[in-house]
Amino acid sequence: MSKLTIEELFQALVESAGEAETGVTPSDSLDVPFADIGYDSLALMETAARITQRTGVTVDDQQLIEAETPRQLLDLLNTAMSGQP
Amino acid sequence: MTRRVVITGIGVRAPGGLGTKAFWELIAAGATATRPISLFDASGFRSQVAGECDFDPDFEGLSPRQQRRLDRATQFSVVCARDAIEDSGLDPGQLDPATLGVTIGSAVGAATSLEREYLVLSDSGRHWVMNEDHLSPHMFDYLVPSAMPREVAWEIGAEGPVTMVSTGCTSGIDAVGYAVDLVRSGTVAAMIAGASDTPVSPIVAACFDAIKATTPRLDEPERASRPFDASRNGFVLAEGAAMFVVEEYEHARKRGAEIYAEVAGYATRCNAYHMTGLRVDGVEMAEAIDVALAQARMRPDELDYVNAHGSGTKQNDRHETAAFKRSLGDHAYRVPVSSIKSMVGHSLGAIGSIEIAASALAITHGVVPPTANLHEPDPECDLDYVPLEAREARLDNVLTVGSGFGGFQSAMALRAVS
Amino acid sequence: MSESAQVVGMGVAAPSGLSVEDHWAAVLAGRTSIGPVTGFDASGYPVRLAGQIRDFDAEAHLPKRLLPQSDRVTRLALVTAATALAGADVADGDLDSFDQGVVFANAQGGSAFTHREFRKLWTKGPAEVSVYESFAWFYAVNTGQVSIRHGMRGPCGALVAEQAGGLDAISLARRRIREGARLMVTGGFDSAFDPWGFLAQSAHGRLSRAADPRRAYRPFDRAVNGYVPGEGGAVLVLEAGSSARRRDAPSHGEIAGHAATFDPRPGSGRPSTLRRAIELAMADAGVSTVDVVFADSAGVPELDRIEAAAIEDVFGRRGVPVTAPKAGFGRLGAGGGPVDVLTALLSIRDSVIPPTPHTTDVPDDYGLDLVLDAPRHQRVETALVLARGYGGFNSALVVRGNAKEGQDG
């Protein structure tokens, strides 16, 4: 399974939780805290749930809540994906 | 001179034994009533435990017509209202109906019936546009749940103010607070007030699954609700109801009524922060507590017991602990604080009223109910949560609080009446 | 001395208009905003007509983050509250956040949103249900979202009493002002025109099955045959008289009195309590009469007759002008009362009573001076607004202009 990119993650966030309108672009955002990008834990849960539906990949609830930046969330998702058969 | 408002009757339906007496015996014993969900097939759900009531409408004296017509939460309301009236010794027939009102709180109203009828109308979700041939004549009552206070008003012949308060998980405190305001202002002599919720249904369970608010713990269902414990990981969904006769003090005294407690103060605030999230500092709950205590002319250090919201989610229990410290200062470390949700779960809007019942009964019995399942406190929750075993104590001043979605924070102060 | 509750801002979202002036123009013109229900194919439904809001563009008015988490009813409440608060001209820092609260009525929850989530649950499974369903559905959602968006941390509340709830909410907000809050955002909203919500609304059998929008909802008419349900509501920004005076805020009028009563169980042989609600509300306002009555106008013969009798009992035969602008746009549930209060304040402002569209033939024995056909120009200083909720809820509210009295504190 191919890796999820930052652009794809952003697209999923926008589809699930709406555009944040904070002016942060995907390419600048990897290490910006989600709170500053404009997404809260509910937005991350909703996005993760939709990614799970699409890809079948699941992530641990606690790890999901603890992901503070897009890089951390991508690492989490991509590690989970690479572990998929 | 301000009119005083007292509780003279209580009716409870809570998990683990129906009726006020069974409810008190359960929580005074520190016993728990959470169990694997039996009201629907919960396999496939993240959380599969609940606090359920073994409610038998025939045994409860509901007519076949009432059983057909009324949503489960409304049925709970009606039987609790009957109990509360009987308990209070009030004869509604002796009252001018204009001086009697009803306020009932509920977070999700007739959710159970809505879901049942949805499945019928949509053929289990197959149809988006539905077939009216399958429309229940009672569907409007499920869409608009003010049917709940209406039914109770009809039952007792109330013709004063009647309404439903629906502020999510603080509904049970806010409904009683609403009634207290009306009695205090002289609008009515007495109110039937309380709250009811029967949310143990697939759609409500799915809502809390989605936001991971309910516990995913599958083993030891009786130990699933663990407020303030380091191992807590969510609340346990539950159902239940509690109703009260809330009455003007002189009115109660003149008819020789037994008084459980005076409702001395009430306030609600919102956090203006997040629909489901809480600020860690607890400042809005603290504000509600401060205002309720000021209204009651109660100093924080006079409190003998705090009945906590204690839902058992990570964020709530810390938020609340911070609020108690902010409002009560050093006394927060001395006053016993406990959560009965450890025993009967979290019945959303209803629990606020069930907790008022627990607080009033605690005053009457001189017993502080414990927090069950609390073996290893979270280091960030460092108050005296009365783990595992009830304590005997003279209780003159008791605080009960609630917190819920929408950011609502409510507090009510009860005082013993000698 | 107890504080007065001054209306310092207002906004409306109704089939009649999405701004105060558009709504007022439509109401004065007696325009029909009722039409065939849109959004799905209702041809198989017994009821076809509704008062729907046609041109509401939530995307143009709300942050995009709020859209996936909100039902239409909440979007209407959020946009209208923002407009009303802008009109109240409360600057940041004028008032402490703990002195500002929100009380709304809502009777039908977030219907369309919830319908979608029920369908996902039952066709795809629990994991498909949106995280936002946990609050987009519940009756308190509008209160919570408005308090968050505008940073209000004071007393909040949410009431359900079908059509009566909107007036009860305004009264609760007024009570909070009297207890010490300085600013309260209040009103009510409902919207349920997804296929499920619309069908559910028809279950009590009181909706009109007529096909002609001009003949479907004719309150107090001899030929009345039900009502048309609508969507929307209004927001009133109430401010304590002393606070409004301190910051020189102009007031549209005062919420002067209120009472709520409940009707006995049908078949009990006891009379309706609507008359008592009217008398108590007027006593609360300290008035012995009013200049106009905005009637509840149930559109059901028996209920229309009860309301006409209550008005006649209190004011005498044809003793007060009565109107029902909602005949033009439908009954809005929790939003109905607040829209009537807003319209009553405009009546006071412009010294004109709007007409009751569609109704032509009022039985003489009703004893009603119903304003028909055209607006009636006359001085209006006080107005009585009535709202009744399905099941027996009666709510009566008195508004008073403050041309002469000014803002007492």
C-alpha cells in the first residue's frame, strides 16, 4: 500500500472536518501543531475514521489523541499501513 | 423575605434495583450495576457495557395504552413522578392546579422510539424517502419530546408552567433549577421536577463510540465505570430517571410534609470553548459553584460533601478536580467527594437529577456514598474521593455538580432542614 | 429595583426573509412564502406544502469548519445570532464574558443531520457514524454553538415545549437578566424538512393537506383545515436596562411580561388555561390592555375557537386588533414565538399592524377583530404574543415600546 502524503492528509481533514481557513498550507504544515492549523481532537478522530473506512487501516485511539502535528499523524498512519498485509 | 424551596418527595428508577429505596441501598453499599448491554445487540460496537434498568411497565402499573404510546423515557418519567408524589404525601387534587407545574430534563428525549420508528419507516435504512403507511400516530411525540412533561402534567393534573429543559448532560440539574426558580419567585406553590433519559440504543451508543467517550473495556463489566481511577478510559452509558416534588417551604411545613433538603442555590454557566472539550482549569464550573454557594449563603468550608459529576473520562475528572480546588480552596482536600456514576453509570440528562436524589438521601441518612472501582487514583486527581466504602457523617451542606456537551456547567447547593 | 430586559439587537431567518427588513416587507405585504416542499420527492406524502427558507447560503456566512458539524437548524441559528449581535453593537470588552448568556428553544433537534447518521448506522455500521452526530442532533446544540462562537460564558439554557418553547426561552433569558446577567442572546429555531423529519411532523394529523399555498393555512377562517409547518426562527439580544443605558444602546423595546400555563388533559371537562396565561402575562407587565395581539393561530378549528374565546374574554368582543402574519409563512415550531415577538417590535416601531394573509371568512361568533387584507396603521405601544405548543403548552408574552418611558433600570 502506498504511503499517505501530507496533501492527501489535508484533503481528508478538509473533507471530514471542513477547511480550517487559518492560511496554513499543506507544504508548510508538517510540524505545526494541529491546534494552530485549526483542527481539534474531534477533527482528527473524524478524519482517522474516514481514512480507516477507505483503507482499512486502524490506529490506536490513545496514539491518535496524542498526535500533535501532521508529521506525527502521518507517521502513525503510514506505520500502520506498512504493517498491513 | 425570600421564599425557601425544599424537596419533599423523591422517585427514582436507576440501574441495579428499581425504586428509591433500592437505589439508595445500592449506592450506600458501594455496589455496581453496570453490565453487558442487553437492550440491543452491541456486538460490533466499541463500548458494550451499560447501566440498564430492568423496567417492567406492567409491574409499574402503566396501562397497555400508555405502554404503546409512550417512549421508554416518558414511561420512566411517569412512574417516578407518581412515586415522588406519593412519597411527598402531596394530594394534587387538594391543590389549585394553577399553582402546580412540571419541568423535566432530558438530553436525548425519545431517542429510543425515534430509532425504532426510523427502522420501520425506512425499512431498516433502505429508503431515504419513506412510506407514510408505516407512520406511527405517536411519531410527533418522539420527534418533539415535550411529550414527556406533558404526560406527567396530565398524570397529576398540573395547569401551571410546564416545560422540558434539554441542556445535554446538565439537564437533570437545570430542570430542577428551573423549577426552584418558579417556586421561589412565587409563580407556583409546587413543581414536579426531574429528568429522564433512556439512551441505551444503537444510535446513541454509536455517537459516543465515534468520539471515544465511552469505555471500550470489555472484561469485568461491573468494574467498567472508574471515575478518578488511573485506569479510567471513558464513561459507561446508562438509563434512568429521578423526579422530585419541589415545594415552597411554608407550604410543605403547613401540611406537615417530611423534608429531604432545601435547594439553597443553583447556577449554570457555559465554557464558550468547545462542544465536547473542557478547559483544564475548570474555571467555568468553578464560577457556577461560586454563584450557587453565594446564592445559598454557604461558605465553601461549610460543605460536608460534594457529589461530583465524575464521569470517568480522562478529561472530565481532571477538569472537575481543578474546579473544586479553584472554588473550595484548601477545603477541596478535606471535603469528601464521590461519583455515583461508578455504580449506576452515566444516564446523560437524567443523571443530574439522580445525583440530586443521591445528595438529598445522603443528607437524610447521614451517609456519604462512595466512589466504587477506585483502587488507584490518577495522580492528577488528588482529592478525597471516598473510595469503595460509604462513610457515616452528619451532612448539613451538600454540593452537586454536572458538566456536559455544549460546554454547560451546573451546580446546586442543598442544605439539611432541621 | 429589578432590571428591565431591553431588546437591543434582533435577527430573523424565516421563509418570509433572511433579514429583519426583508421579513418585515414580506409580512406587511401579506406575501405567501409557502410552497411545495423541496429537497426531495414528496409526491408520495400526504402533506406537500411547507414554509421553507429558499436562499440561505450557510457557506457564505459561516467558517468552513462549522459546516461539517452542524445541521441546517444550527446554521440558521448561528448566522442569525451573529446578525443580531452585530445590530446590538456590543464591542469586545464592553461586557464580561460571564455576564453574557444564551437561551434558545428547539423542538426537533438537528433532524436532517440525524437522518443521515441513522441511515449510515443502519446501512453501514456504527464506525460510519460521524463524531459530530453526538452534538449536532441534541436540542441544546444551538445554545452551545452560539455561546462558543461569541465567547459567552454566562447562564445558558435550552427549552423544548414545541411552539410555546420560543416564548418560554425569552422569558428565561429575561429572568437571568433580572438575576444579574447583563446580556442574553435568546430566541428559538426549528427545521426538519428532510424526508423523515417532514413525515414525522405530519404524524399528529394537524397539517394541512391542501395543494394551494394560498388556501392551505387560514387561521380563524371558517374553512380552516390545518396548518403549514415552516422552518427558521429569530434571535433577540436582551440587555439589562442599566447596562444598555450605560453604553447608550438604542432599544427596540422591552420584554415586559410573561406567563406560561398548561391545558388539562383532553376529556377532563376542564377548560383551557390560555386565558389565565394572557391575564398573568399582562399582570406581570403591569398593563390592563394591549394595542395588538399576535395570535398563536393553530389552524385547527377547535383550537382557533379556544384562542378566539380567550382573547374575547380578556379584551371584550372585537376589543383588540388581532393578527397572524404566520399564515403567510407557516408555524415555525420553537422559532414561531420569537419571530412574532420580533414582528411585534417592528409594529411598535412603525405604528402599523401587519395583516393575516389567506384568511377571509372569520366566523362572527369568534368576536375577533382580525386584521385582514391590508396593514392597519395605528399607534402600537404594547403587544401581546401568544404561542401554544402541541400537547397543551400555553405561553403569553408582552412587549412594550419605550418611546415614552425610556429605559428604566
